[in-house]
Amino acid sequence: MSRLSLLLRASFVSALVILASCRIESAAPSDGPSSAAREGAPSGDVWVYTSMYQHVLDALDPLLKEKLPNVQVHWYQAGSEKVASRLEAERAAGAVRADVIATSDPFLYERLAREGAFLRYASPNVLRVPRSLLELDAHYAAMRLSTMVLVHRQDSVPPPASFADLVGERWKGRAGIGDPFTSGTAFTWAVFIQAKYGDAFFSQLRAKGAIVAGGNAAVLQKVESGEVDAGVLLLENALAAKARGSPIEVVWPEDGAVIIPGPVAIFSTTRNAVAAKAVVDLLLSPESQRIVVEKGDMHAVDPRLQGPRTLFGLDTLMDRSQQWTPALVELGLTRGSAIKEAFGKAFSR
């Protein structure tokens, strides 16, 4: 790379850092044209591969049709693991159909960015997103936040105060956790737990009879049924369950909830960059962010918006959660298999 190219790249990153650290407190973004619109009127087909819930996509569709009437957005909706598998197959065949990806596996994004799979694009709507939720080379940015918390059944013993409490004697055989081999969110939680407490924590969980339940739905079912008294669960699942009358309560762990960013990125192989950028702009817009909160029970990345179900917003969420750092991203990316192996070894005894 030439000295000029290095200087240009450094200038770009510096500008993005400055923009990302700004908190512009205007009521709403300007109605002026987006970067995508300035390149030409967006039109044509855009394929979005996503793990967002179908009811969230159903709520987004009318907004997309209203704001981008000449763009036909096609969804491939599945769990993050299935989306990743499909992408790997398409990449191996040299025929990636996706233009945009919006899943909840932050480590996948970092790997793909390093492999040169993404187009660099800094949407104007990332200006308010906290820097820790941005990739500063503008290959991807968080557009929604899921959060791993503790839940307990209302008629059970006093709840655990922290994730660390789950290895205490009181919770012997009474705690449920997800399986990082089958659940992407459970894997991210395991990375944070390993970074904080080491591999020994998995063995301690096993020694105290923690029940590995698979995915979030399985953990919730075991808490609701009384098979366990407490569990590690996605906040969005807990809030939706409470809204339908589930006898559970949310506990914000004293050792920090685990935020799981759901980033959005554009593939460098896109055949319709203008429309893909317009879609990303809209997904990061306040209108779409409100849908993420109201329909998805997740936190928006816009700090001006309240959290789901009248919960606190982004700033308080960040204060009550363990922080994403480059070291944690590197840990999940380079030692993810080893962390899964340590977990599997502990629970296979």
C-alpha cells in the first residue's frame, strides 16, 4: 500500500471516529438526500440475509415500501447460524446472492471484514452510535442490541444477583443456560464469561448441576415449567414472555449484562450498491429503530430512544453491561473454538 493510500485510510478512520463520538441532539435527522440518494435514485432488487424476527420484518416492510418505493427488498430470514451456513456455501460457490447482512453474530462480521467481504460504507445514521458498537473502518455497524440477562421464576427462592452466583451452592441443579454449540447468543455469553472468570467457570457450573438447555426458548421453558428456578436468557425473550403472562422476572446481573450487537453490512459483491446503501440508511434510521424497540423488544443504537417496554435507553444499558472491546472481539474470533471445547469438556464429564 502506498504512503498516500495509508494517509487517506488514516484520515477516513479519524473522520469516522470523530463523527461516531459526536452526539448530535437534534430532534431528527435532516430530510436532505442520503449518500445513496446522491449517487442516483435507488431502485431494483436488494437481498437482505437476516436473523431478525419475522414479525419485525413484517413491520419494517411498509416503511421500506414508503421510503424506497422503487426498491424491492427480499428477505432470507433464519437463525444466525443458518444464515452463516448459507453464506459460507454461497461464498464457496462464488455466487453470493445477499447484498446486505443483518444478523446477531458480531464475530462473523469481524471475520468477514478481515476477509474483504464487505463494502466500506459509513451511513450518516451511525453518527450517534457509540464507538464500541462501530467497526471504525466502516465495514459494519450495530443496528440493534440484544442483551443476555438473568431471569427467575416469581415463586422461587430469592434470585441470583449475578452470573457468578450461578456457581453458588444455592443454585445447585436449579439454573439453566444455553448451549454455545447450538446458540449464537449463548456462545457470545460464553466468550464474555470466559474472559471474566476463565475456563474454570464452566467446570464450576457443571459441578453445581447447571442444566444446558440448548437455545433461549428452551431455557425459558425450563424456568417457566419449574424445572429450574433461574436462567440466562435474552432480554427480548423475557420481555415478550412477561407480556403474555409468564411468571418470570428479569434480573440485571451485578457483574454486567452481555450486550450482543446485531450489525448490518453490505457485501462488496453487491450488484446494487446504491439501493443497498439506501436500505442500510433506512434500517439505521429513527423510524426503523423504533420498530426494533417496539416490535422486537430490543434496544436501539440511537441513544435518543427509550428501551423496550418503557425500559431505560442505550446509555443506561451500556452502563449496566460488560463492554465490547477489541480484546473481546479478538478472543471470540481467534479462540472461539477453544472456548466451545472448554465448555463441551466441562459438561461431558
